[in-house]
Amino acid sequence: MKIDSQSTDQVLQYYTGKRILVTGASGYLATNLIDALKDVNCTIIRLSRSDNSDICSIQTWDNVLEDIDVIFHFAAQTSVYVAEENPIDDLRINVVPMLNLLQTCRKKNVCPIVIFSGTVTQAGIPKDLPVNESCKDRPVTIYDLHKLIAEKYLKHYCQKAFVRGAILRLANVYGPGPKSSSGDRGVINMMMRKALAGEPLTIYGKGDYLRDYIYVDDVIAAFLRTPIYIEQLNGKHFVLGSGQGHTITEAVNLIAERVGAKTKQQVEVKHIEPPTAQSPIEARNFVADTQLFAAATGWRAHYSLQKGIDKTLDVFLKYDSD
């Protein structure tokens, strides 16, 4: 996995000898991050539902936080629609673990670096593009409201110096890795898999809303850089995307084109009426302005949408042929 062509070794060297806690360890982002650290002499403690780890229990945090240097908190319920149906459950999964983590750090007098995975939709429907950290937060879904609350808890505990931490608000992430457990996440990956299976691709309405699609290697590179620059980033959130906007139709047509080029099979693309129960967050345009994070850390996005799609398709095709 490519972290940064100019400083991969320096970034990874930071983690030598570190004890790293990763929540949601069997999930998409965590799997990619753990893979990036596979050749580093560090200790990784994994918390995952597949290991029967209950991150909603304060006892879990009491058992794992000793001598931890860095926490990557990826565990979450990620469906906007599930959150609307069960807001109490979403609060329990997306807010309570963060508060239990922070309170345990306070009580045990330990001060790890906590890096939290947020989402750009926490800001709601942006009025101006591109979007940077000055955009006022106006969440329009329960999911985004809870993610914002968890973020505010982390910022508060950073301000009180109980922990150090930062939040990366992610745009639309795609690329190789486990399938998302939520049907409304990982749409680009899902489209690629459908196209490779010979299924038609569907677009709701005109598909003319802008999205910022960021390749997963660029995302993991940002997460791995963040603890290194925590003195500059502490207690802040950052918008993370490729900085390039594509309409949904452009992205789906590009998938069809690249799958066709690699498989010599034509992929059908159809426009259909959107469902009546579609969340208002779907009706937005978004492009990220990453200048603040880039200036502080030296990070930049390396992958164009076509390059990222090609690399993902190559992995999917290799996996299917093995």
C-alpha cells in the first residue's frame, strides 16, 4: 500500500515500538490500516465485534488502554437509514464508546493520541464549494448528528488535556478491502463488483450531484500521518477528500468504461427514479478543500478517480481469479 512516495519509510518508522489500538478492526478502514503496518515492528491491539469486543462497555476500555500510544477509532454504525430507524442504538454505538474511551483515559491518567474517523456529511448540505474546516456544521441526519457529538466529546477532552487527538472527516472512500456492512456505504466498490459480474449499473435520477471520491490508500496515508503531527492538529477536525469533484453519473460511466476495457464486456448503465424514502443528505454537492491538513502534514491525494478505479478493479479481478 502506498502511503507517500517521498516519505513512506519516515511515516512507518514513527510506529516502530508503538502500541496501537484499532477499533472496528475487521472493518474496511481498519483492515487497510493494519495491512499498511504489517511490516512494522509494533504491537496492534484489535477491538472488533468479530472478536466479541463490546466497545460500548466501559470495562472493555478499562482492560485495553494501559500503555497505548495511538488509538485509531474506526468502529461505528455507518448507515444513515439505520440511524433514523433506531436513533437510540445509533447513539449507543456511535457516541457512547467515544465517551467511555475518553472517561477511561481521564480516570486512569493515560494520555494516548486518539484519531477519529468522521464524515464530511456532518456539516450537512454545504452552500459553497469546495468545503473546508470553516464550513458551519448543520447536520441533517441522526447519523451525522451523533458523529458530530462524538467529535465534540473528543475535542473537549483534548482541550482539557486528558488526551490528544484529531478528527479526519472523510469524503466518499473507495478501493480494495472488505465489503461494507451498510448497504448505503461503499457504493463505488459495489458498482465495480456489479459491473464485473455483468450486472447493469443504476443511477438515481440524473445523477448530477457532485461527489469527492477518495482512494483508500490516500485515506490511510492521512490517518498514519496524523499522530506524527499531533502538536499542530490536536483538538481539530479536518476535511479529507481528493479535492476533485465528479458527478455520480460521471463516476458510474467511468466504472462501466474501465470494466469494459479490462473485460471486453459492455456494461449497461440505466437511470431510474430515486426511492421516495431517500435521505435528504443524498441531495448535496461536495468537493473537499484539503489545504489546511496538507499544509500541516505534507499529505496530498495521489490517486485520480480513474487511477483508483483501475487499481481496485485489478485487485477484484485478481481475487476472483485466484
